[in-house]
Amino acid sequence: MASHQISIRDNVYQKLKKIKQENESYSDIIERLLSSKGNVEDLKELYGISGEDDLGFQDILDSSRKEIQIALKNRFNLN
């Protein structure tokens, strides 16, 4: 399997590190977060959303996830 090096800001790395599970790679985290089965609680923690702030979060997440999936399919010709 090919691998690619990407750069992320330190604050993003720290957030990913915080939700990283034991024996999980950073590729695994990103894949989990992008997947339709991603853990909403992980994403809320990643973005610092809690309690009353999370109203409508799932709707926004679903819409954003669909847009990202379409963009990735188009970008990498994954039809």
C-alpha cells in the first residue's frame, strides 16, 4: 500500500493525538473520522463542542461528510 506524507498544524496533531486509540495509526483516526460510522463524540471532542453547543451538530456533520465524500471521489476519480 502506498503512503503519503502530509503536514498538519501542531494544534490539529494535538487534537488527533487526544482521540487516538491504543494501537491505532493516524491514518486509522482520519479514516474513522471521515467514515459514515465515525464516532460523533470523538468529533465533538475534536472541535471542542459539548452540551448545549451540540444542537444540530449531527445534521451539520452528515451534510459535511457527504460533501467531503463527493469531493474526494471527484478528486481521486473514485466513481
